[in-house]
Amino acid sequence: MGLFISTMLSFLLLLLLSQLFLSFTLCLASTPAVILPLKTQVLPSGSVPRPSSKLSFHHNVSLTVSLTVGSPPQTVTMVLDTGSELSWLHCKKAPNLHSVFDPLRSSSYSPIPCTSPTCRTRTRDFSIPVSCDKKKLCHAIISYADASSIEGNLASDTFHIGNSAIPATIFGCMDSGFSSNSDEDSKTTGLIGMNRGSLSFVTQMGLQKFSYCISGQDSSGILLFGESSFSWLKALKYTPLVQISTPLPYFDRVAYTVQLEGIKVANSMLQLPKSVYAPDHTGAGQTMVDSGTQFTFLLGPVYTALKNEFVRQTKASLKVLEDPNFVFQGAMDLCYRVPLTRRTLPPLPTVTLMFRGAEMSVSAERLMYRVPGVIRGSDSVYCFTFGNSELLGVESYIIGHHHQQNVWMEFDLAKSRVGFAEVRCDLAGQRLGVGV
């Protein structure tokens, strides 16, 4: 459910999936694990907007994967998003859009007729119900928070992962609406939905488990489909997915929702009742693990308590930026001035997110983000990497991928849980023989 902020140039983590892969004897449901190398690349701000039905704001960093689609295969670059369901591709060239999928070149491409049961599949990704176009094909419109939209037909084609082909994969072939103004941004072809919905890539592949590991130091990383039992990977700690059978207006039932139960700063627990972390009777207040959001966002009362405690513990070592008009990405109002001559940040207190049955520690450089291009006098500006979701009109807790760096993230659909363990992701790639 991450979204984009396009008001400044920022880093885009571009994770490029190579078509080379390694198949191991480890199996899950008789399917060999497939390990793919990832690579990070610095680019300007992201170009793919996000559905307004998810969150009402944009973010400026995305994780993208490169794979091939069609017959013969065409290379596409797609935002990897555990918070969205329907995958889609740009299918029509525009003045500033160079990365597209051409269905006319694919013999395995097939549009979905509006009489198909697939056309009646309900998903939160569609703020407007699907309809029938003049050719009696299933027509979909996805609207975005910035008032733009993208539309086209639902279709199916063969997606290729390594040497494996997944025929008749359903996606949106979008031919009008949004296009990027940035030459670099226009290289992104679309979005790959990885949540638990019936149209998601995960569901259509029949995946029971997948994992990723993002390095915070260099250009290495891993995406793995299948089992991840390796002797060097210490035992993962698991937190169960929150299951709610009754439909609630503000609860996304196909998201990777976990239960946040508390937050510590060093050894000091925030003095808040557990009820503030639980969804209310409308479903507002759920906690989602999302690869499509860069930073972590908390509801107002929790964010304020965390902010105050972090300031209290760092007041002797960090200088707060005293500028009430500076709010990074519209929700991050705790920023600091750090001398340009300083190469490293001072020691920072660890922030621990306490989930049901597991904890995730955020420390050192993951707690601070240097704002690109912003200088105040002889100081650079760093912002605290937690934001206030209520400044954006959002009633959810979102665990973003910045805080998932150097953490092995496992999504176990078979057992309805999310597991994680701290690990050097660059070294993990070396151990698995994955080059970058």
C-alpha cells in the first residue's frame, strides 16, 4: 500500500531480477526453490502511482523486478508490491514512456472477455467497478491519489521466472492514462501485485512461501520463491497474520497484516495501552508489512509518543531542525541538522517494534535518512524514518522496506505468518552463490 511522493528527486532502489537462477534440492510442495539475484541502482523519484483505495499519499522509492512476459519473451520492469493485488503493464507507448509491453508481439497474449468470471472478480484495487468496452472486453480503471488514473483491459499471458513459465497469468494491459514526465522513471513498465488476493501474482503462481533480503550497504540482494531453510540463516521469528472473516470498510483482508503490540526506544517502552495498536470496529488501525512503501508510518498518538522519546534520548547528541514548515514526504516532521563534515552519525538508541510472538529492531543508519539536496548552512538534513500516517489522512500502521533492510523477510502463506531474522543480505547472496 505504499504510494509515491514526486516533489523531489530521491533514491530509487531498483532491484533487477536476472534471468539466471539457481535451483536447489530444497522443495516446497514439490517445487524447487528458485533464488534470484537482486541489484540496487540509484535513480530519480519513482513513476508508478498507487491506488487511492490503499493509502492517500505517494512515496518516492520503489523496489522493482525485471522479468520477461509473452511469446517470444519481452523484458519488463515491475514494482514489487506486497500491498497490491492486480499486476499490470503499460501496453501503449506515450511521448515520455519508453518501457512498454507490446501485446501484438506476443502469440500467447489473450484479452479477457467481459463474460469471463475473471471479469467479475472483486478486488480493492478497482475503485471503479470493471466494465465492458466496445469490443466486449473486460475494461478496468485504477484511480490514484493525485487524481490521475490508468486504464486498460484485463488480459492473460505467459510470465517467465528464470527457466519457469507461468502460462495464462492474469494482469492489466493498461493503454491510457498515467505516463511519467521523467525519462528515468519511464523505464518502469508496471507493477507486480504480491498480496494474498485471488488475482495476485503470488496466488496465480501457487506460491506457498517467498522471501526477500535487501542489503542496506551495497548493490546486492535476493528474491527467493520457495523454501528458505539454510544452515547459515538463524532461526526466523514468526508473527501470525491477522485474520478477520467479516468484511470491514477500512480493513484490507488480503494484505500481510500482523499485530503490533508495543514499541521500545532502547530499554524504554512507550507508555501506551495495547488497544491503540489494534484495529477498531471499522478495521482502521491494522498493521501491514509492505514492500511498496519506503518508510514506516504510525498512527498519530503512537508516532507522537515515539518522536518525543527519541528526541529525549538523543537531545545531547543530535540537533533538531527547528523549521515547522519542513515536513519530509508530508508525514515526517522530526528532522535534524548534521554537519557536512561529519561522516558518521552519533550512536542512536535502537527502536524495537514488538509484534505478537516476534520483534524487529531498527538501529543505526536505518533510523535516519539524509534528505537529498537539502542543505542548511553548513549542515545536511537527516529525518527520522518513522512518519505520522494521520498527517496524510491514513488510518493504518505501515512497515516499510527501509526498515526491512538487512532482514530476511519470509512470507509463509501455508502457515499464515511472516518471519524475519537479521542477516547481512550481501553476505547471504555470496553464501548462495548469487552474483550481482
